[in-house]
Amino acid sequence: MAGAGIVIAIDGVVGSGKSTTARLVAEALGYRHLDTGAMYRTVALAAGRQGVEPEDERALAELLPTLQIDLLPSDQGGCVVLNGEDVSEEIRRPETARRVGSFADKTMVRRALVSHQQTLGAHGGVVAEGRDMGSVVFPNAELKVRMVADLDVRTQRRLDELVATGIRTHFDEVRADIAKRDREDAQRDYGADGVAADYVELDTTSMDLTQQVAAVVDWARQRGA
Ligand code: DC
């Protein structure tokens, strides 16, 4: 891994600011941002379009090998391409957010995506973002960060993001969605034996984005980035 940079694994609760932080840390270090949530969202989108339900293992097994998911850099901070089509905006819609959990639960889906993620991060120089990054996908990551923040603060941040992309919704709806996903996430088996013990916790409740990014970049530099 020498020369190519370290692996930084960023995990965190919904709306803790992990996506934006991961993207900006990657930019600051000249690393690649591996947004693995976007990959799970893309699978849910593709399945939805083809009428494949998460319980239908046969249909899912046929669908998965047909999906080529690429994460490309863009001016907007990264675009997600499904079989040549830019789906960056579509995967962020609340309909997809509501469906993604049941696909992310499927071992078959996780296996396919974990292996793709490991290939993309094999040479280091990545900021890998997602719940199982430090425990399953990159257990040897040089830096593992877990981001947390209060529910109301997370709700407001997610609401601001959605409104900025033109999606109309309101505080209570977003708060209920996040609380539901917190419960699902807490129950989900990510395929790890336990939570990786070597995480550094970053509580972003009263931090702004600049402070969050600076904290992670500092830790990364101390670990050889
Ligand atoms: O981080 P996000 O909101 O874009 O994630 C979308 C969904 O995918 C969410 O339900 C958590 C799930 N996910 C996962 O199971 N494993 C990952 N490595 C990343 C996301």
C-alpha cells in the first residue's frame, strides 16, 4: 500500500454527516471516495425498476451480475453510474431510501458489493464510507472513524440536504425516517462478528463541517496519509 495512501474507513449513524465528511476528506487528501451506501441504493433502484423484490432470491441472483456500478468523480462531488446511466439523483429519493434496507439485508447483495468494494480499495488511497467498512470490508484500515450526532441535529441536516436538491418534505417525516433507519441499522447483521474495537468516535452534534473534516484529516495524517 506504500505510496498509494492509506485506507480510511468512515462509519456512522444516518445523518451524522458521514457522506459529506468522507467526500471532503477524500478531496483534501486527493483520495478516492468510496460511497458504499450509494452502491446499495443503486441495487435497490435497479431492482425496483425491474420489479425484483428483495425476497425473490432467484430474480436477485440473475439481476446482480447484470449491474455495473461505477463511482466517478464529478463537479458535484461524485456521480453514481448504473450500466452507463447517471443515477446520482434518483438514488437519493425517499422512495429508494425506504426500499434500500431490505436489499442491504440480503447476504447475496452484500457479498457482491463487498467484493466490488475491496477491489476498488485494494491499493489504498480511499475514504471508504459505510457501516461495515472497518469491520468487514477493510478490517486492516489504518484509520477507522465512527461518526455520531443527536437525532434532531441529524434530522435538520438531512432536511437541508433534501430541500437543497429540490425534494419537498418536512421535519417530522425526515425524523421518523431517520429513527426507523436507526432501528433497522441497529438490528442489521453486517456480517461482522462484532463492532470493530479500533474505531475513533467523532461526535458531530456541535461541530460544523469544516471542523469535522479537519479532525479526520488530522487523524489521517497522523496515520501516514
Ligand atoms: O449511507 P446511505 O444512507 O447512503 O446508505 C443507504 C443504505 O445502505 C442504508 O440502509 C444502509 C445501507 N448500507 C449498508 O448496509 N452497508 C454499507 N456499507 C453502506 C450502506
